[in-house]
Amino acid sequence: MSRALRHALVVLLLASPAAAEGLTGEAPLLRVYDAIFDARFDEVPQLLTRTCPPAPAEACQLLDAVAVWWQMQLDPASLARDGQFQSKVDSAIASTDAWTKHEPRRAEAWFYLGGAYGARAQWEVLRGERLAAARDGKRIKEALEHALMLDPQLQEAYFGIGLYHYYAGIAPTAAKILRFLLLLPGGDKTQGMQEMLRAREHGAILRDEADYQLHVLYLWYEKQPQRALDLLMQLRDRHPRNPLFPQLVAQVQDVYFHDLQSSLRTWRTLLDAARARRVAYPELADVRARLGMASVLERLNQTSAAIEQLRAVIAAKPLAPFGAYAQAQRDLARVTARAR
């Protein structure tokens, strides 16, 4: 074989996509993800030790950070877990970045790098760090595009790409200016939705995450509250221990459908589950449910019942969720004044 032909073959091999490989250890990874969405956070460390191996250690580092993120979702106004999350997610980014340098043709290495940046970007959005979130958005897109170049059948990667394309396509003027300054490419709302739905239908791991993110899009941008409510109810039914999903169901029934009776029933069901300790963080769920019930009862002109719920919150002097004690005091003063 001539030197020229050997060189051509080497170039062709280096330029071609890697063989489709998927995600290593999908089944145990899915068990960890289920535990996170079930709010069984105390089980996650032990599950991770049984997951990596066979899954890569970097995947477990990322899931360890994701577990903290979902704990934060239960009380997003609290800053108590921010330091812990930032430390874990920064370590996950460093590890996955090193992995892509060690194995640049490993598609799942790039996928987990994109996932790690994605986790940090969500936290940055929550805390109002728009510039940092935009920078990480660019890194997410680049990493996941690289993963798909190496393995076009890596279905999970389409979700993050789709989320980027969707939000970039609907960005308001101020965000588009920021995107231009960061040299971020534009988006396509329709394409993004198609990519996210593809990942939801064909991906092995990210269906719950997809349903959660899609419900936000259906509420805020697609003006399809029924589809959002359907997704939330499915999440609630698949993960009955997580108090976040019935809370969101009750809020959508109230705000988007003005169905106060259905919202009240959902809040009462959550309160019953909290008192029976069938949900995680039952004390927090109890307070959330009572505040939600009080709000609905006040608008149903059931003033005495609303006052009863608010007094129960005040008597408990809860530390979580953040600001609940002060909110109960304010609401009680308002409801009591109305009742006079």
C-alpha cells in the first residue's frame, strides 16, 4: 500500500463518526434517575456505588450533582444548597471535560459534558446569572453537537440540542442581543420542539426530565395548558413520593384553568400524603399544601377554613420552605381583616 493511500485512509478514519455506542450502563443509570425523580435522595449514594461501574464514573458525578439540583427544586428560594451544588457540578464539568480530552472520539463523554453544563446553566438561570447561563448554553450546544457528530443515534443528546434551539428561537430582543455578543447561533422553535419530542420518545433515560421541561414550554410559550397539565399528572403518577409534582398540578389547575375546586382537592391530597408521610420532606409538603389550600379557600369565601390552615402553619414555625412563616403571617392578617 502506498504512503499516499495509507495517509488517505488515516484521514478518512479520523474524520468519520465513531461507531454508535449509546450510553454505557443505561439500566442502572435509569434506576438512579428514577430515585431522583421519586425524591428518594437518601438512596442515591448507594445506588451510585452500584451504577459506576458499569456506567462511567463521570456519569455518576453528574448524577450526584443532579440529585442536589432536584432537592433544590423543592425549595428554590432557599440558598442553603447552592454551595454544595456548585461544588459538585463544577467537579462534574472538570471530570467530563478531562474525559473528552482523553477520549475525544467517545460520544458519551461529550454528552455528559453537555449535561454537566446544562445542570449548571439551570442553576444560573434560577439565580438570575443570565450572562453565565448564556456562556454555558454555548458550551452545551457545542458539546452535544460533537456527541451527535460521533454518534447520531445518541437520542438523549437531541433533548439538550432541542432545548437550545427552542429557547434561541423564541428569545426576546434583549436576549438576542446578548446571544449576538456571545457569538451564539440562532435557533428554530419548531426544530427544537421536534428534537425534544424525539428524545422523549426514543431516549432511554431522559423522559422524566423531558416531561418536566416540556410542561414549562407548553405553559409559557405554546399556550397549551392542558398538555402541560397532562405531563405533570403523569410525573405525579410515576413519582408519587415527590411533593413537587402535585404542587405544580394544583398551581396549574388554579392559575391556568381557574378550577379552584380541583386545585383544592389536589392540595388536600398532598396534605393527606404529607401527614401520612407518604411523600418526601413531609413537613415541607405539609406547609406548601396548607398555604395553597388557604389561598384557594380565601377565594372560595371559606374564610374560617383559610384562617385555620394559616394558623396551623404559623404554629409550626417552619424553617422551610423559605419565607413560608412570614407569608402565613401576612396572609393571615389580610384574611382576618377581610373577615371583620
